[in-house]
Amino acid sequence: MRILKCDPETELIGQAMSSIIDNLQSDEIQPILKKHNITTIDPGAWYKAQNFLDTLNELHQSSGAMGNMIAVGMSVAEKMVTPPELTNAPLPVILNLWNDLYHLQHRGGQNMGYVKTEQLGETHYRTIHDHLYPDDFVYGLAYGMARRFLPRGTTFQVKYVEDKPRKDNGGDITVIDVIW
């Protein structure tokens, strides 16, 4: 995996950052959190994004890294800040606004990157990522968004588009399809 880094002025809202503490794999992550002094997070406060990225960098070196990254991404999807009008929005609206939602979780700094969304079919969306976060984290985020914003019981798939190398494997972008 690439070493994750950002502009030192970039901040992340605590509500999204709290996903590192409260997720499916949190027991495995606790020693890393303690090392980086991340034990309590105020959901309304802003934190240096690099601290979160440093934790993800170390987490990637641990056993079960892929599962941990996906779990954290899924938790971010559950906790991410959304404007009140998007609380119960359908998934296509959320996917089309992913770039805006990404930037809503961050402030300050430069070169935070982007997310582009393309509709390939009525229930097939492609998301293109060039930003701060690792691929498996983003996969978990896409999975969590589908789970949160699709009607209960909807069958869906989240998958990497394999014809281009992903960012974590030296590519320029990561491409993920969401299909239901």
C-alpha cells in the first residue's frame, strides 16, 4: 500500500474519524489507536487528518489489514456527516454527491483529491477515486453506503474494476462499481 499523507492543514470531522474507534474490527485496532493517542473523539470537533492517515498506515501493516480497512470504511459510511435533506436519500443521489460528501468531512489544506461518479445503467454506478484514502477503506465505504442508503433487503455488489491498477498498487486512480 502507498504511504498515506496529506497537507498538514487538512482536517477531518470527528464524526467521520470516530469510525476508527467504533467498527466491526475495533478490538484488533485498539493497540494502534492507543499508540497514536486516539481514544476519545468529539464528533463535532476537527482533527488533523494526518493523524487518521498515520493510524491507517500502521493498520495496513497489521495482520488482517484488508478486513480492518473495509470495516473502518463501512463505519465511516454509517457515521459520515450528511446534510439533513440527505438523511434518507436514495443511493443514486448519495453516489452522485460522493465528492461533495467527501469534502464535507474535510476542511483546510490543499490537494485532498476527488471522487467522480458515472451512471452506467439504471442500477449500475462507477466511482473513480483519487484522494487521501486507501483502496480497501474506499471499498468498505462504498459497501457501507449501499447498505445504508438502499432499501433493506436489496441485493447489491461492490467490486473493483480490474482493468486498471488501483492506487494502492501503483495506479493513478481506483475504480469501484456499485450494482444492485
